[in-house]
Amino acid sequence: MLKLLIDKLENENRLTKEEFAILIDNATEEDRQYLFSKARKIKERYFGNKIYIRGLIEFTNYCKNDCYYCGIRRSNKEAERYRLTKDDILSCCETGYSLGFRTFVLQGGEDPYFNDERMTDIVSSIKERYSDCALTLSLGERSYESYKALYEAGADRYLLRHETADSGHYSKLHPEEMLLSTRKEALYALKEIGYQVGTGFMVGSPYQTTEHICTDLEFIADFKPHMVGIGPFIPHHNTPFKDFKAGSVELTLLLIGIIRLMLPCCLIPATTALGTLAATGREMGVLAGANVVMPNLSPSTVRNKYLLYDNKICTGDEAAECRMCLERRMNSIGSVIAVDRGDSPLVTSSI
């Protein structure tokens, strides 16, 4: 029965909401391996055995938002705040470029200090120095005009996880001033401007049900992003959700496989959160259908300050250590690190 559903998903790239729920709630280990086998074949059809590396630069942990699950929420008075300077960021890029990174990801909290003037200067400076590299931004919700200015300055991609596509569930994870409708408007604006857009959600977030996950899958199928980032929820000790249990590695892997069959050309990371909950989590993610890993290029002096959740791995490693460690890990499962931008096949102009 479930193998027939997996075959249907492979052939049609979609299931009904009811069929998604059946697959999520009833998959056996045999079903999971059947799904993962198909996901790997589809990934190999479009990407071979390449794994794309993204150099993550966590440049500010200031945030004006108060999301209930996040360790850098504004109400966390114990967070040791920092901002990297433009020179700090360019130094991270220089290190990353020498290590073979051809995509840099600037990620930070929604920090008003980094207004359009400062961010466009940083973006254009990176692109002037590293014109053969892609630049991804993950800065949260901004205005249409801001997104457009950053795009015109040279940004190529934007990551903005929707976190949950159910408005009632969204309101349980965020303060009342934050709305799912605003998040979705931002995603559609980014796509309209011309970004390669990534979205995604937490697996096992507080109050999440199978129906919520099915709604997420429907939204992703309709939106057709270039990238989908999903990872297990992990609690942070200074948030309202500190006593909730972490999300499931097994369910996260199942959903990676499902999304690979839904969106064959998609870029899907094996996240740090997966690696935090399971020693070989990132390898398992790749074997389930993921094809991106995101080593950290941030200075080691600030890595333990950008803690969205507890027990985050690799906070003490130098950039070269992270890069070489991941290469060994990927080689151990028959994959190779690709030294290129790693655009989605959907972006034909960049290939």
C-alpha cells in the first residue's frame, strides 16, 4: 500500500493531503528505505554524487523578534550579543574562498542596525571581490523595496523558512505581531523579484500535528521553491519552549525523502540540527535525499553566541576544520564535495 503511494509521489510529484498523512503516520522501516532509495536515484539523476557546500556566516545575533522557539529572541537577556563588521564578513569570505566555497550565506537575526544602506554595501563588496560566487541572504522579513535593493546589489538567493503553513499553529510559535500571511507575502515577493528562494519548516515543533506537516507539504508543492530547509526542532533553555522535547530525526529524514520526490531539482540541506541530534545525522540526511551541507565560516570567537537551540555542534571548530571534517564525512558515504556555486537546475541562466 505505502510503496504504491511512494511510486505515485515519484511519478506525479504530489500526493493528496490524506495520502501524505497515511505515509507519514504509517511508514515502516522497509517503506522508509524504499523511499530513500528512490530519493537517492532522483538526486543522482540531477546532481550526480555532488554535495554542495555553503559557507555560513552568522554575522549578527541581535533580533527584534521574540519567536518562542529561538535562542536569540529579543527577550533572552542572557544572550551575549555581537555584530560582525564589514571587514569581519569579508575576511570570512576570503577564508571560505580559499577553502573552495563558492556560495556564502549571510545569516542573522532581524537586526535593524543592518539597514539597506549597510547591507547593500556589504552585498556589493562581496560580489565585487568574488564575482564567481553566489551570495545567499537569510535576514528574515524585510520590505519589498529592501529585497529589491539587495537583489540589485548582487544577492542571488534568499532563505526564509515559513516554519509552519498553518496560521493557527504559526500563532502558537510566534508573538501576535507576527503573521503567517506576512511571511508568505515576503516569500512571493522574493520570487517575483528574481531570487532563488528557499523556505522550510521545523519538524516536531511544539503543538505540531501530522495535519500541520501535510499543510506544509502542500504549501511547498504549490510554491515550488529552489531550496527547502527542514530540520528537527531543538529546544533552547532560555525560551518558553525549553521543556518541549526535540523533534524526531526519523521523521525529518522521511520528510527529506518525500520532498526530494516532490521537487526533484530542489536543493535540500542536511542541517546542523540533524547533526546535533544524531552523530551521523548529516550523512543520514544525504542518504535520504539531501544534497547541501552548510559548514560554518563565522569566527570561532562568536560561534557559541549564535545559539538558536541548545547543544549546537561545531561551535569551537575553525572554518578549515569544519570543511575538511564534512568532506571526510561525505566521502565516507560515496559523495563528493563540489567546488562550484551549486545552483538549482531550475535556474538555467546560471548553469
